Amino acid sequence: MRWPPWLYQKPKVSLDEIRRSFNEAAADEEHFPSTIDPRIYHVQLILEYFGDLRTGRALDVGCGKGRFARILKERNPDALVAGLDLAEAMLRFVPKEIAPCSASMTDLPFANDSFDAAYATESLEHAVDIEQAIAEICRVVKPGGKIVIIDKNAEHWGRLKTPAWEKWFRRKELEKLLGRHCTEVSSRFISYWEDVEPDGLFLAWLARK
């Protein structure tokens, strides 16, 4: 099946416009909450795959208000958890236990091999350059480190209202991009809740560098 070319074109908006949009959205707690139910499978999958981080370092790429990072830190109190987001207004909600950083996911301000684990939950879809964002996430993770990407399936494009720049992904598409930098890559359909069968909307990509 061929996918419409417009689905994968680079966005026709600037990084500043995306930043401005999310800075404004930070005031909307209903649609952009600062907390998340820890029973949601997106959360459980990250915790399960990373395991005990001990005194390691983890990066939340596109953390928003830090709702996932908050739980990861609670479960790994001795680990350093950093939250990166483009929108400064979002980062003001991040708990003090999380190290905040305002930057683009296509140009991460960290040295190579800085983290033991990194994840992006429904944030890669907002990157202006998907290939570069994946390369950057992999670059800052140590050899042997783990990466989780959770995002939406391109086969279900149109189910939700999206901003002009948002992209959804084919399963093999991200497997291929991750495979350029990682020794192990897998993917699977997931549901929002553990006890609900996946309906195809959400995919999780798991990788080890």
C-alpha cells in the first residue's frame, strides 16, 4: 500500500511556530495535563523496559510538563531524570526533582553517550526532522542503553485532529531509522490501558543501542 506523500513531507511551519503553539497550550491543563495515571500502559511499558535504573541517567525527549518523567523518577529516586522540551512554558510545570532543558529534539544539547535510557512518548510526531531526531536520541544514549518511542500509527491517520506539522509513522519506517544506530529493534501495537486490546492506533518501538 502506498501512503500519501503529504503525510511524510517536512512541515511547512517553523520551529518558532511550533514552540509558540506549545507555549500557549501550557495553560490548558485539561488537554495538556501535568500528571498521568501510572496504570496507563504507556507508563508501565517504559518502566518495565528500562527496569531498575539505579543511579543511571534517563532522558524524556519532548517531556511536556514532565508527567512521565515524574513517575520514572518516583520509581528510580537515585537516578538522574532529565526532561527536554521545546516549550519553556511547559517546563515550568516540571517537578523540581527533574532536570529541565529547553531545546529541540533535532539538536539535543548533550554529549554523546550521556544517558542510559531515553524515551519519546507522542512527541516524535512533532519533530521538524524525524530522521535527525531519531539520530540525536540514539547519539546521546550509551552503547547498550535502551530507547522507547511511543507514537501513533500512520495507518490510522485521520482519527484525531492534528496540527499542520504532526506526523504519524509506519511500523517498519521507525524500525529502519532506529536500526541505523541500534543493535536491537522491535515494535508492537499497544493500547492505552493494559487490559484493553490494542486497536492499532498506538505503536511502541523498543531499541537497544
